[in-house]
Amino acid sequence: MELANIEKLVIKYKNGTTSLEEESILRNYFTGESVAAHLQEYVPMFTYFTFIKKESFDKNVQLKIEKPSNKNRKFLSVAASIVLLLTSVFFKKKRMIGIRQKNNLHR
Amino acid sequence: MNESDFLKVISPFKDKVFRLAKRLLVSIEEAEDATQEVFFKLWKNKEKISDYKNIEAFAMTMTKNFCYDRLKSKQAGNLTLVHTNYKGKETPLEKSIEYKDAVNIVHSLIEQLPEMQKIIIQLRDVEQYEFEEICDMVSMKPIAVRVALSRARKTVRNALTKQQNYGVS
């Protein structure tokens, strides 16, 4: 592609009026070997656009999501009920011991 | 539509969703979460999918909206986004230092653009969507899209020219 043509396309590109085909001509030119000195600033731009497009989402898309917050809540509620159970057992025992001691005193 | 059909439908554009999310949310982890969330929502609404004219455009719009909401709640929580160099899973190790510099410089220049310009330059110059598709995704008129794109391109280009002229990196 002649330089004059590229220059025209660059102006269109800056104005946001190039078509996708014209943009691919520019991309090929600016990621190629010989770029005119006065257009050097477009090399990093088009290099970047091409590079960043290679990044991919390489995790599996999960369609059944167990929300971690719900899991935590479940765990918390189980833990809380265990604590409650233990304390009530503990206090009952204490009371029982207290009653027994009282009874012993009365004897 | 069963699970494997759905996964087949989304496979051509799941990377695009991820890249748009990363463009807006910066961090890889956040972008992965956003991608996951968008596809999960889409899957839950799968009965309506045949109605959508263009499921890809719909997914991109969802991604944009989801990321906007995330950004808003971040700002509310006084968390600021840290602008950093490009962080990818694959660093261009095999490439020259100039190549890496070019990628980093352009990346940080785009990060400084207003949100809408970021989205539009991503959709056009990276993902190569047609203008009509972009108008659909961002619900803007064609002229407004072209103006935003033109501003974004000029800003990046002018900054690069300055850097080259003064030899500042």
C-alpha cells in the first residue's frame, strides 16, 4: 500500500470514520516491517491492540454457583448453635452442682 | 437449551467479555469474577435467550453495566483503582524491550481515558465490532460513538507523539 494512501487512512482513522476493512489495512501496515518515520507513533498503538486481543478467559464458566457468602453463613449458624448448646449444657451442670452442694449443706 | 449448548453459544465471545471487564476493573481477579457473574446471569435467563437478537451484544452490554456498578460501589467504599502497568497472564517475554514498553505505555494511556472512551476504543480497536453493534452495546447514537472514538484515538496518539519527540518514557 502506498504511503499517500496510508496517510489518507490515518486521517480518517483519527476522525473515527474508517471502516473495519480500512482499519485492518492500517493494522497490517503498522505492525509490519517498514513504517514511515513521521507515522511512528501509530506503531505502539496497533501493536498494543493486536497484543491485548490475545488475552483469554481460561477458567471454566461455572453455571452452578455456590455463593461463598452463603456457605459462610451456613458455617456460622452451625458454629453458633454449637456454642449455644455447649454453654447451656455448661450452665445446667453448674446449676446441678450448685443444687447438690445446697442439698449437702442441708443434710 | 442445556448446559453444553449454552457453553457453545458463549464460547466465541467469552474472551471479549473478560477483556472488557478487565479494561474497566483493571485487576484480573475482578475481571474473572465479573465474567463469571455475567454468564451466570445470562444462564439463569436462558429461556429468554432465543428472543435476544444478538446474544453477544447483550452480554457485552451486561458486562459494561455490571462493571459500572462495581466501579460505583468501589468509589463509595473509597477504594481507588491503582493505575499500573499492563498485567497479563502472558507477558511478552519472547518480544523485545521496545515491544514491552509499547504495550505498557499504550495500556496506561488508555487507562487514563474517560470510562466511555475506554469502552469504545476497546470495542472498536481491539475487538473490531461494527459501529452499529457498538451503538447497541453502549446505547449511544453513531455520531456520539465516532466522536468518543476519535477523541480517544487522538489523545493516545498525541501522547505518544510527545513522548517520542522528547524521548521521555
